[in-house]
Amino acid sequence: MKEGKKKNPALSDFLMTLAATTVSIVLTFGTTAIVDHKKKNNAKHEMVLMVMYDMRESLTEMEECDSEIREFFDTQVEAVAHPKEFEEYYGQLAVHIPILSYTTTTETIFRSNVETIQTIGNILFVETVSSFYDLRERYNREVAGVFAEQAQKAIGGYGSLYVFEADLYPFTSSAYIRNMKEALEQCKLMMKVTDKDLDVFSIQQKKIREAAKGKDTYDTNAAIDERLQRRYRMQQAREEGRKELQ
């Protein structure tokens, strides 16, 4: 039998070193790639939740606005039917004039960030969110804003309240809200986000806001009530003044 070829120790050492170096490089770059991919996915998930949380909060506020518009109309019907009791209805009408107070911070970040599409990686999602924000702005301007302006004028006297066609606004309001709800549901399906995911994110956001608020005791609702009471007192004073001048 022929004797086997003797292995070259130097070549063997070189090959082992090369293999070890190759494995080290693969592990280093592979681990880095995995970490970067995970960071990108986390950033994407965080951005998606932030945007959809903003959408859901906006819808909640607009549904409250819609409820106030309907309450105003119901009160208007009662007031118009009882002209001699108009002054008693003034406060009830005034308190149901809605005021939208949503912030546009998330929308601004979403629209102005050039990396939004790259981070999220779903053009249809970006387009749907943009459409939602367009509808929100139109709702604020064409429904809540116009209604508040017209309602303020209407409660100035029985005659103006009598001719105010408040019945138009619940229909328009519900149409906008329905379209915005559909946009939110589409986004949830596209990004596989559940209501539970948004609930968890919502709790986290509320904890952050409460911690940042600290000992701030300013009560927005109380301030609004005081303003409405002052307006009602002034309206009464004007009525009394007109009676004395007659």
C-alpha cells in the first residue's frame, strides 16, 4: 500500500485560521444585520402605533363633537317650540356648542418626515393615513368650525335660533366620521394592529402625560363652564337693558 500524503502543518494552520476568521466575520456582520433589522422593525411598529393611536383619539373626540351637535339640535327643537322660555334654554344650548381641541403634532411628524415611507414600508398605509388627516382637517373646518360659528349667532335670540338649520350638521358629521373609521380599520388590517395593541399603547401614553403633568390642577371643563356662565349673565343683562329701554 502507498503511504498517505503527509499534511502540511502550515497549510493546515492557515486553513483553520481562515475558517475561524470567516466565521467571526459572518457572526459579526450577521449579528449586526439582525440587530439593525430588529431596530428598524421596532421603529416601524412604534411609528405605526403612534399614528393609529392619534387617529383613534381623534375619532373619539369627533364622536363627542357629533354627540354635542345632536344634543344642541334636540335642545333647539324644545326651545323653538317654547319661545316664551327661550332664556331658560340659553345655557343648555351654549354648553352643547362643540370645541375640537386635538393636536396636530403626530400629523406634522408623519407628513414632514422624509423617512416615513422607508420606515413604514407600506405606501398604501401612508396614503390612507394622509387621507384620514385630510378628512380630520375638513371635519374641523366644515363641520365643527362652521357649526360652532353659526350656533353662537343662533343663540343670540329666539329669531336667529328659529331659522338656524342645525338639522343639517348631524348628517354631515356622521358621514365624515364613517369615512374616518373606515380608514382606521383599513390601517389596522394592513399593519396587523389590534384594538388591544392600541389599548396598551394608550395606557403607556396616558402614564407619560400624567407624569409630565405633575401637580397641574387646571380644569379645562370648569373653565369652559365659567365662560358659558358669564356669557349667559351678559345675555340676561342685555335682555333686561332692552326691556328698560322700551
